[in-house]
Amino acid sequence: MSLKNLFVHTANYSIGNLLVTFSGFISFPILTRLFSVDQYGLLGLISSTLLILTGIAKLGTQHSIIRFFGEVKTGKRELSIQQFYTTVFLGMAGMGAAVTLLWGGLSQLIPPTWLNDGRLRSLFLLTSVLVFVRVIDSSLVNFLRAEQRTVLFNIYSVAKKYIGLAVIIVTLFFISRDLSGFYSATIVTEIVAVLILGTIILRGRGVSRDNFSPPFYREMLLFGIPMIGYEIAGIVLSVGDRYVIQAMIGGEALGIYSAAYNLCEYVSGIVIVAVGQAIMPIYMRLWAEQGEAETRKFLDQSLHYYLMVGIPILAGLSAVGPELLSTMASEKYRDGAEIIPYVMSGMLLDGTLAFFGASLFIHKQTKTIMLLVVASAVLNLVLNIILIPYYGIKGSAIATLISYCFLVLLADLASVRRLYIPIPWKSILTFGPISLIMYFAVIQISTGGQFTTLIAKIVVGAAIYIVFTPLIDERTRAIFIRGLAKAKRLYG
């Protein structure tokens, strides 16, 4: 039943992520064409800075929502649901406001020579309010995740994305065609979205100063503060290379790298991110209700299916990368296609942390998690500094892949004495060769036109994988047979 729940919630998240990702495919070619390459690089740099600041402001307490909600809901804690919602929301809002004000002031004291671009100081000040807004947003969407209200989660995520995209496009075409216009539109739409969702979720929850629980907030901080290091290090691991690229080889290289990296993120969001969103609340509840054996079985089965989908996505995107990037972002970004195999491999590995690190989350080993991710982030920055002078943006992508390999290996070793999930070599050796066959078949295809070549590659690649996988993998074949049987009952 838990595996079925994972499929249901992953499917729900995937639908939402697919729609959100599609909005990215709409905005991606618009932004890469409206902005110069160096402006697009600045866009990525500011986004990375906001990620880091928001991570600091959250103090890791958003993880406490998922961790403690089940205990409060089932009455295992002497804490009312009203106290839970109040403590989480007011605690996160207060820290979000403090970091916003602090960054707004500090950003204006940064020496201009450090920024290497005169536009950054004013943009940092303008966007500082997004730190507060996104902390509030994080508290609200994690309430939805904890309650497993995936439908409302999707409605909110998709509506916010598309309405925001529409406001941004109108602003850029008719009001202000620069980064200030882009971020002004973003601020307005995100504030309105948070106000609406907050009204829906917090109505009737008794959020007031009287329901704030200092003891529970301290417990949230004890659980969450080590997660600050985890979250910030995770952000540095994923976006810290932007700062090194900007400093070492300039804004144009950063723009090309950011475009290719963003394309990988759009694709990974459909499945990889969806699995991470869905799986943690399920295995937390499974552990509490059914114990270790069922949790281990669930994680093992889930990881198999994750690789069944993730490995061909990696191979397929690597095969169509040049055509897809050129079609979406224009020819000026085509050179970024060389980093796609490395970046996408890193993202696939990052997704497995939800499985290999499950024991660490269940047993509240937040300090261990933090140390693992910090070590990987430091390794990533060091490798960037070493490799970029020799290999350019490809060196940065290689550093990303090595760092995620290091992280997953450490997480796996750290879980040996508790809920150990072994590396699924059988799954890798099953889906890897099929994906390689698909890759080498697809890269031979050329119809003469870039767009038609892209479509032909996607169709042929998908057909090869869909045909071969049920023939070789027993679990996939069983699902395929059950699906056929169900279709016959419904339509036969």
C-alpha cells in the first residue's frame, strides 16, 4: 500500500512539476532571447544568492514540519495542532523578516569591486524582500506536504507559476525590459500568492501569539539548526559554482552554463524532484506505524523504480541536449550542451539521497547530514577552482558530478549501522545498458533540420526504452502485464 501511495503522490507531484516545468520551457526561450548572455548570468547569480539567504532565514525549521507533524497529529505529543501551526509559522516569519532587513542593509555595504557589476547592488536591495516572502511560502507549502494535500499543492504551485509568468512577460514587453522589471513583477506575484495560500491554510488554525510554544520552538531549532548547514551546503553544492565561474571566466560563460544547468533542472523536476517531495512523508509515517522491515522494503522497491525512470532521462537528455538547448535557448547557448551529461548525472545522484539518507532523517541525525553535505560542498568549490582553468564550464560540471558521487557514498556508509539501503547494482546493471543502447541509437539520428531531428530522437529513444525494459526487468514486466489486464477489463 505504501508503494502505491508513493506512486500516487509522486504522480500528483509529477503532474504539478510537469506543468511548472512546462512554464519553464515557455519562459526559458523568452528570457534567453530578451536578455544578453551576461544578463542571464546575473539572473542566475541573484537567484543563487536568494536561495542561500532563504536557506539561512528558514533555520532548517521547514524540515521540522515534516518530521513532527505526524507525532502532533496522532497525539503522541502534548502539543495541540493550533500550537504546532502557530509556532512554526510565527517562528519562520520572524526569522525571515530579520534576515531580509539584515541583507537589505549589508548588500549596500559590499565594495563595488567585489560585485564586478554596477547593477548588482540595486538588484540585491530590490530582491531582498523575496527572502521574507519565500520563507513564508516554505512554511505554507511544507504544511501541505506534511498533510499530503498534493492536489492543493499542485494547484498552488502551478497557478503561482503561470500567473507569475504572465505578469513577468507583460512587464518585460510593455513596462521595463530589464532585470529590475523582471524582479519587480516576481515580487508582486509572489506576495499575492503567499497571501492567498496563507488565508486558505491558516484559517481556523488558531494562529496567535497565545498559541506560540517556546519549548516546541526550541525543539524545532535543535532539530533544524544543524539542517541550516545541510541546506546551505546543499545550495552551495548546487549553485556555488556560479560564483566561481563569474570570478574566474566571466559573465558570458556563466550565462551559457546557467542556461544548460537550468534546462537540466527543468527536466529533473518532472520525476527526480517529485520523488523527493513524495517519499519522505511516506517513509516517516511507515516507520512510525509498521517499523523497520516494511520501511526497508518500501525504500528498496522505490529506489528500483526511481532508477528505472531516472537513468533513461539522463541518457535521453544527453542525447538530445545540443538540439534541445539550441531550440529552446538559441544557438548562442549551444556550447552549454557539453555539460548536460555531467550535471544531469549529478542531479540523478542527488535524488537518491532521499533513499540512502532515509535512516539519517528518521533517526534525527541532522548533524551527520550537515557534515556530509558541507564536505561535499567544499569539495565542489575546490574542484571548481582546480578544474575551471583547464576545462572551463565543463570542469565545473565535472566537479558537480564528483561532489554528488562523494555525497551519496558518504550517506550510504553513514547509514550502515541503522536503516542501511545497499546500492542497487542489479537495477543499475539492468537499466544502464538499456539506456546506453537507446543513447547510441539516438545520437545517430539526423533528419537535416534541428527541430525535426529533436522530435525524431525523442520518439525513437522512448520507443526503444519502452520495448526493451519490460523484456529485461521482471518488476517492470509485472507492472506492464497488470496494466494490460486492467485495460482489458475496462475496455474489453
